[in-house]
Amino acid sequence: MMSTAIATFLFNRLVKISTPLFASSVTYFMPIVAVMWGVLDGERLYAGHYIGMAAIIGGVYLANRK
């Protein structure tokens, strides 16, 4: 419960100091961090993982470009 409160607090601070679009883009990187954490824990990556990461980064790029 406490970690959720900290995450919510940090997210709200991020929205306050940047744009809402940038702040929401940060949430798209959470799955990538989770996959990398899994790799550090000994899990294997498959082709679908790489495709998903590329799709996430591509979507964030498209949403943020001007």
C-alpha cells in the first residue's frame, strides 16, 4: 500500500513539473522496466517481448513528436 502511495505522489509531482503528455508517456515504459527486471532475475526473453518493447517505444515517440 505504501509503495502505491509513493508512486502516486511521484506521478502527481511529475505532472506538476512537466506536461501531462510527458507524464503519461512515462507509464508506457513500466512494462519495459518489468521485463528488464525479469531478465536480471533469470527469465528468458522471446521475440514477442522485443516486438512489444519496440511497439511501446514507437507509440511513445509518435505521441510526443510535434
